[in-house]
Amino acid sequence: MDQKLLAIHTVGELRRAGYKTSPVRVEMRDNLVRKLRERETILPGIIGYDDTVVRELENGILAGHHMIFLGQRGQAKSRVIRLLTGLLDEFIPVVEGCDLNDNPYAPICRRCRSMLAEQGDDLPIAWLEREHRYAEKLATPDVSIADLIGEVDPIKVAEGRYLADEETIHYGLIPRTNRGIFAINELPDLVEKVQVGLFNLMEERDVQIKGHKVRLPLDVVFVASANPEDYTSRGRIITPLKDRFDAQIRTHYPRCLAEEIAIMEQEATRLPRPDAQLTVAPFMKEIIAQLTFEARASSEINHASGVSVRVTINNYESVIANAERRATRNGESEIAPRPSDLYSAYASTVGKLELEYPAEGRNEDELVERLLNRAVTKVFDRHVKLEALKPVLTYFQQGHGVEVSDETPAVDYLEPLRQIKGLQEAVGMLKPGESPGLIAAAVEMVLEGLHLHKKLNKERVNGRFAYRA
């Protein structure tokens, strides 16, 4: 945007500068066309939607549609909606002091129309940033018409205005988002009488507030989110409102492990720790992501509810935190998660899973353990050839054993690496490099893989795990 425009403060100056205003749908469409031509990213930070959601979203914007996003929890519906502000102009001119962000050339509220008639080209304007042109409301049963559309303001009445005066109205969120984007999250939770007021406003723009019939030709793009189970099965969105959303876009979970891992790495919170370096083995990232994939495929978990990507993110954070605790206690400068740290992910998993057949006495920890064992087995088989581990098994068959723990320093794993014939070659399949922390993680991975393939026994001994023949 030309910064000289921001120095303009009256309608007359704006006209002389040749500035033209556009409806929000046209503005978003024009900016999208420009981004497509320049091959810019439409939804920065959104992974795995390029060939699905992004295409449908682009079509919806090009068509000037109101849109509803359907998807289970943790599918970035809200984030996608909020990123739509990137398709708005950086600044737009509004009548200064107007609650409705009125277009200085064609105001819709009575106050601004009167001011324009009286002051003409001297009508003062202000510049509104794109971030202030977006409003969002979480739909709950207590949301009222007054919240969304407006209510008579008793203070204005007490100041001497008549009830019949349009200026006694205190406008709600939607009118205050005029010339912007309004989003409703979890739309089915909105009570039916409020839904009626919403669809009337979307289409006819005819609003009644306490007997006032106010025609508001609002310029608003409506976007909503909903769980498909609520939307299709429970039927809690009234039919006329469904009809007024022009496009229905289905979101989804990551389609492959690489996308899940990329989201996990992007979203995980890492607090700065200048005295220690974080190194995470690729196979550890795969296990954490695979755990979520196993949960999504499990018949024991409610598929309608879904398993959020937040499970993967929080598990990654938990496993890193456990590794950091060990490194701090042992005075290590490397934070390297390993399979014995995976037990810390139980706390960040069980609360996010909704069982298909909940029953008293069912142990969620046991379910998570089964899912985790499947995940470790699949990742192990992806990297390690079981038949190549016969020399390692020979060591255990001679009566030897190995103990591991999430408290054991990484350097303690170097001794079994030298003692056990074939273990170094097995660890090499996991490509840990020279890092002691990653070598320790690889040693544990080999032992756990052998256990899950029923080649070794695993016993818990005072907080440690002993692997034996």
C-alpha cells in the first residue's frame, strides 16, 4: 500500500487521490488472484492441505462464497479461518469514530450519512488495519441476538434519545465487523432462534432490534466451523442457515507421517535452554507421530470425536521434557529423547482419547501402551532388519542381560555397545551418528524392538528395565 495514503484524513483528499473502495469479497478475490500469479503461499504455516482444503478455499474465495469448514478437533479449522485476514488489504479508510467501519463514500449508518451531508469533503476519515477487520465468536448456548446483532442501549435512552431513534442501538459483533470477516466457531452449538437472526442478516440484511426495523446492507464475509458429526447427524444447524453457506469445505488429519512430523516440529513449544542442545533421533519423531496414527486407526477409540494433532505435539513436548529432566540431573549438555522416555507421553495422551465403548474399570494406560507398542514395532521394522540381529541375540542367550532407564546417563550405553557383538552394526541401521545421546536412543530402540518381536524378555526392576533372553 502507498504510505502517502495514510496521510490523508478527509473524504475530499481521498477522492482527489483517486482511491477506490471495493466490497470485501472483491477485495479478497483480487488479493488472492495477485498471490496466485506471484505463487505466494495462501495459508502460511498450514501443512498437508495444498491439494485439498487450499484448493477448495481458493475456489470459494474466487466465487465470493460464505464458507463453512467441517472437521474433527485438531484439524486447524480455526487457524485456517484466521489466516483469511491475509487476503484483506493492509489498510482501508473508514469514517472516523464510526462503530460500523463505514465506507466514507457510501456510509450505511444514519449518523455517518448525516455527517457526510453536513460536512461533505471535510468528513474526517481514519485508516483501519486488516487485523481489526476480523471478529470471531465461539458459539455457545448462551450467545444471544444482542451479542451478535445488537440491543437498545439504556444509557443512550437515559441521555434523552427516543426509543424510535436508530442511534439508541448498541450494535453487536457482526455490524461492528462491517467490511471484514466474521467467524463463528462450533456453529451447531448456537441456539435456533439466534441462527434465525443470523441467516436473515446474511441474506436479507433486514434486522429487527427491540421493534426497530433497521436495514443494514453490511459488507461481511461469513465463515464458520463445525464438527461433521454435529452438522450432519444431530441436525443442529437449521436448514435455511445451511443453505446460506455457499461452500462446505472438509478438513482432515495429516495423510502421511512426514506431514504429522512437520506439524509436530513446527508447533511444539521449546523454551530456550542455551546451556544444552536438543537432538532428537528421526526414529523417535516417527514413533511419536505413529502413535497418533495408531490411535486414529484403533477400533477402541471414537472415530467421530477424532484424535487431534495436539496429541502428537503434546507427546513430543512431554518426551523432550523427560529427556531434559534427565540431562539436567546428570549434568549433560545434550537433550536426546529415547524410547524409555516414551512413558512420559501417557499423561499427555490419555486425556485426549475418547473411548468407543467407555466402561468402568477400563484402563486407558493399557490402551496407550498397546498403541505405543504397535508404533514402536512399525518404526523398528522400517529401519532395522530383524534377521541381522542374530549376533546380538546370541549374547543374551549366553545368560547376559542389559538394564536401561530414563535416568541412566547416555555414556553408560557405550559399554554394551562395545561388549555385545553385532550391536554396533544394529545401531548403525538407525544412523545415530557420533552423538552419545542418539547412540543411547538407538541402543534402547534395538532392545525394545527385539522385545516386541518376542526375542527378549523385559522386566521392570526398581524403575529400570532389564532385557534378558
